[in-house]
Amino acid sequence: MGEADALAPDATRLLRALAALPEASFPDRVMPGEVAVSLGIAPRRAWRILRDWWARGWYEYEISAYSGRLTPAGRAVAARLDRTQSPPPDVSA
């Protein structure tokens, strides 16, 4: 069983949704915290998910966890999930 297999359902949804977004610089990108809220994930829970990913090397940020981005390792985990599950929901904000 891989690390991605141990993700909670809300963390899996958020990971897949963030990986589906195009890479863009601020202010032209949707912030991960906004994506989490759009998926119905409470801000406190989103912060915990993003910090967990940071500890795993899947996520990076400088000032705020809410405005970071997936690392190549995080995108690879999301790609593995996409091969085993249906497409992520539309999270355009």
C-alpha cells in the first residue's frame, strides 16, 4: 500500500483538484485554499492537509500554506490516483 492509499477522501479530492489546475503565477492562479473551500473543506482542515503534504514533500509554500503549490512529487501522486479513479471535479473559481 502506497502513501497515497492512506489519504482521507477529502485530501484525495483536494490533491486531484489541485493537480488538475494549470500552473500559473500569482495573481493568475487559483489559490489552493480557495480550491479547498470550493470543495467544502473547512479552512482548518485544509491547513492540516496542506501541512501534511508539505511534510511528505508533496507541497511547497513560502508565506502561507493556502497559497503554495504541488511539488513534482505531489503531482506524481495525483497522477497515480488519476490512473485508478474517475476524473476530478471542476473547481474553476
